[in-house]
Amino acid sequence: MTDTATPDKTLLIASNRVDEMTVRSRDGEKMGHVHSYMVNKRTGTVTHAVLSLGGFLGLNKSYYPLPFELLSYNAVDDLYIVTVDRRLLEGGPSWSNNAPDFNQAYADRVASYYDTRHEAIQPGD
């Protein structure tokens, strides 16, 4: 029987439980949670994590897509560390009410802002 009070610190997470993953800044400040992952349908690899920051009781949250390579997993605390400065993250692409169409142009915009490279997400090679 599993003790539900002890977090399960495995390296796999069910997609329906991703919003339980805490996100902290490099200096340890709690920033929010992972809202969702953007997964390449062809390869199954996670390309971005969409972070949910701020808000109270589900209101006034802001969502920030971050290239997955800019997160570091902390296995001891079972959370992600954002490897960029919080000010950089909060100045980046985001939304609060209407999520954008996460297409190639939007992925390019996110990659350009963070100066990262990314794989093409459009069908075809």
C-alpha cells in the first residue's frame, strides 16, 4: 500500500497530474506550477512546459511557455527549477485568458525570445 502523504519521486509523471509539479526560481522562490506540456506528436518528446504563475483560486493566472531545456529537474524536492531569470520569463511570451494557437510561428517566437533552438513542429520534413 502506498503512503499518499509521501510524494512519489519517480521520473515518470502521468499527463493528468502534471499540474502538481511545482516550479521554483534559481534562488528557491516558489513561482507556480506546470500547467501543461507541449508534446511533439511525431516523436513524443516534450518541447515546452507551459508554466502557470500567479493568480488566486484559479483567477488571474498567467501562462508562460518555456522551452523544456530551460527547466532543470530537482529529484530531491520533486520539482522543476527555471534556469532563466524570473524577470526574463515574466517579460516573455505569455497569455492569461485565451491561449494562442501553439503553431510553428508561435514556437519560433518563443525560441527566438529565449535564444534557444527547437525542432520543427509542423508535419513533414
